[in-house]
Amino acid sequence: VKEVLKARPQERYDDRHEALAAEIEREVNEWVSSHLSKDNEWFMNDYHYSRLVRELTGIKMMAVEKFEYWREGPAGHMRNNILSARMEHVFRRREVQLMNELRQFAETSGL
């Protein structure tokens, strides 16, 4: 993070990385809270439990991806608005970006 902030004095000044971490934490806590209200029977259901584990894995990946997306620093609108973007939105945007890069690589290398 220190290396990234060296090249982004405005983001260092306004502590955007700290705000981003707090926003990711808020989103994760929102997800956790939505499950805390469920009774024990809900968790005993194999389908629910399996879905919960998949969601938890997905939440972790999306949280890391949102921070990485900021760190990699795509300039422009998305980086400026990353705090208000939901983790899922950033994750899907990154998936599309990676697929486009893969297609472009395949086309230029003749695959």
C-alpha cells in the first residue's frame, strides 16, 4: 500500500485506502449480519450450509479483489468511485476485464 500511495498523493492525503478497507469491512459485516439472525435449524440444512460456505468463499474473494482493483490503479471513473461500488460489482467488472485481456492475447498470438 505504501508503494501505491507514493504515486497517488491525493489518495494518501485523503486516506482513501483506509476508507476502502472500512467500506469492505462494512460490506462483509452486512453479509454476516444477514446470517446472524438465522436460527440453528437453518444452518443444519445441508443445502443452506453448502450455500453459506460458497457465499463466504465468494465474499472473501470479492473483498480481496476490490482492494486489489484499487491497488492496481485503473485510472478514471471506477477508481474514483470504488468506495461506493459494491464488492460484487468490482469483482464482475474485473472478471470482464480479464476475459477481454485473455481474448486479446489469444487473438494477437493466433490461438
